[in-house]
Amino acid sequence: MIRRRAGERARRRGGRTAAAAARRLGAVTLAAATVLSGCSFRGVDSLPLPGGPDLGSDPKTIKIEFANVLDLVPQSVVKVNDVSVGKVEKVDLAGGPGGWYAVVTAKVRRDVRLPDNAVASINQTSLLGEKFVALSAPTSEPPRGELGSGDVIPLSRTRQGTEVETVLSAMSMLLNNGGLEQISTITHELNAAMSGREPQIRSVLNRVNTFVGTLDRNRAAITRALDSIDRLTAKLSAERRTITDTADRTGPAIEILRRNRADLTKMLVSLDKLSRTTTDVVNKSHAELVANLRDLDTILRELNKAGENLPKSLESLLTFPFPPTFGNVIRGDYGNVRLTVDLDLENLARNLFGGTELEALVGSGRRMRDMLTVPNVTLPQTPLGVLPQTPGGGLPGLAPQGGQNGQSGGGRSRPGAMAPHRDLETLMTGGLS
């Protein structure tokens, strides 16, 4: 009995000794961890998780800016093409009153090759899974450079995925406070409005389809028009001061128009009356105007048939009744004249007064002969074609052979030279007196 109690006491002392030893071992372990971590211990999330990505001996450190990190926490995974290549070290707040954003510091393996303009996003492993940072090359521009340690991916190249909470919240608003309960009413009203109008609705849809197709085919022209409008807007913006000055200076002109509003109104009313009168005149004289235009067409056709004869006739009009070559009659001191004179009074009456009122007044050529008297003309006795002789024995208009007016006999005149203007008239008239 005594031995049994002594054994029980020994077992109790041994159990208390083992428990004390375990407490001392835990305290030593905790003290060692505290000493090793020093002041950098930031909670459980600072301790490395088992099974994390292998970063190697010399990982790269990069910083990523996000407008919203959602519930991303340190030790989250960083992936490239769904392969874990790093982890999140810390999440800091940056920015200021103008805009706050988060800066995520991450470490990735040294052998990961990404362009310098890489993009980053926050995604989920599953519908209710954890968040991770996904790195990839850009799709909207060609990759350039290489992402190195210390580089920063700015806000312009980061985005956040849609959270399940956001989707459920939007669905809750739609089901609770939205107009979902009105869908039945809307459907009923649409059916009532469209019932019996199916052909018209189908026609409208076909026209809309044609309209949209036409817009699509003229897309280039529409784009050019929009570009032209953009250039016009830019020019107007550049000339904004000039436009403003012009608008300011039109104030006095508008004031003048306002003062003369009564006169302008009266003028417009008179112009309206004039236009109505003109329209009435044009309507009433329509037939006469058309007839005149047709007659004018006939005249123009006949003038067109005349061709080159009309310009030649107009040339003769300037020298009538002489031919256009009459200017060549007198050249210097010589005269060249060839006349064909028709003195038949009947022909003269027909040519000069034919088709006029004088034709009936004058009558035939015989009556004109009775009315006209022949002038007293003494015809020369010299036959036609022979020049008359002067009293000095020479020809009219030629100087005598012996010389005159104090000239010596050695001073001869040029043969065939003509005398002054009086002798030329005598020569041209053939000695008529």
C-alpha cells in the first residue's frame, strides 16, 4: 500500500517536470523567433507560408500602382501565364488630396522575362478564391524593353477584375429597388402596341437596316466629314478673338437695322408686291415670250447659216459704198482708181429704196427719170484712155520740160511725178468741167 502511494507521487512529480520542460522550450523558441525577427515583425502575414513560389536567391523587386487593390494582401501570389513566379511583399497608400492610389511591392524570379511596358491586373483564382496579381505583355501596343528590378508599372497600365460582391450588389439593386417588377407591364404594353402592326414594324426595321448599311458603306466619307468638321472647329477656335471682335462690332449695325425696321419692312412689302406683279406679267406673257424666243431661234439659225459671209459684210459696211480695199486707192503721190458706175435709175431705185416706204412714193425708174434732171456737164474731147494735154504741151499734173518758178534747165523733175492736190483731182476727173 505504501509502495503504491510512493509510485503515484513519483508519477505526479514526473508529469509536472515534463510540463515545465515543455513550457520552457516554448518560451525559448518564442524568444529566439523574436530575437531573429527583431523589430521587423509585422504580424502573422509577415511569416513565409509553406508551399509558396520559389523566388530564387536573387529575385527582382517591382512596384505596381493600382487605383483599388480590393482585398489583396501581402503574401499573395504573382503569376505570369497562370504560373506562380513571385509574391506580394507589401501594400502601401500613395497619392494625395488630388487622388489616392495603392502601391504594391512585389518580388518575382530573376529569370522572368517581361517587357518594360508590361501590364498588371488583379484577378481571382476562382469565383470565391483568393486574389493574385497577373503580369503580362501589352496587347494594344508592341512590347519594348525589359522589366527590371526597381521598375514601376503605372496606373495607366493596371486594372482590377470584377468582384463577385459587385455583381451580387448590382443584382440586388435590380431585384429590390429596380424596375424588374415592371417588365411584365412593359411586355404587355409592347404586345398591345405591336399587335396588328407587324408588316409596318417589319418595314421600319428593313428601312433601318438599309439606313445602317448605307452609313456603313459611307463610313469613309463620314469619317472625312467629321475630320473636316474637326479642322473647321480648330480654325474657328484659333480665330475666336477675331470672331468675338466681329460680333462686338456688329452691335452698332444691328442698332441701325433696328432703327430702320419700319423702312425695311416697307421695302420688303414693296418687294413682295413687285415680285407678285412680275410673276403675273411673266405668267400672262408666257405665250408671247415663247413665241419671241422661237422667232429669235429662227434668226440665230439663219445667222449661223450665213457663216463667214456676215463678218465680211460687216467689213464692207465701214467703207460703203466703196469696197474694203478703197484705202489702197491713194498711195503717196499716186492714185489707182477703177470705178464701175451703174447709172440706171431703175436699178438704183430698186437697190436703194426697195422694201421701204419710198418705193411706192418714187414709183418705177421711169418716174424717177422724169423727176431728175441731167446736170450740164461738158465732156472732154479726148478719147477714153488718153490723158488730156495741158496748154504747155505737157500732161496734166506734170511739170514742163524747160523748168519753171526760177528753176534752171538742169533741174529735172522726177519722171511721172504728180502735181499738187488740184492736179490730182483733174487727173481723176478726166478734165470734167
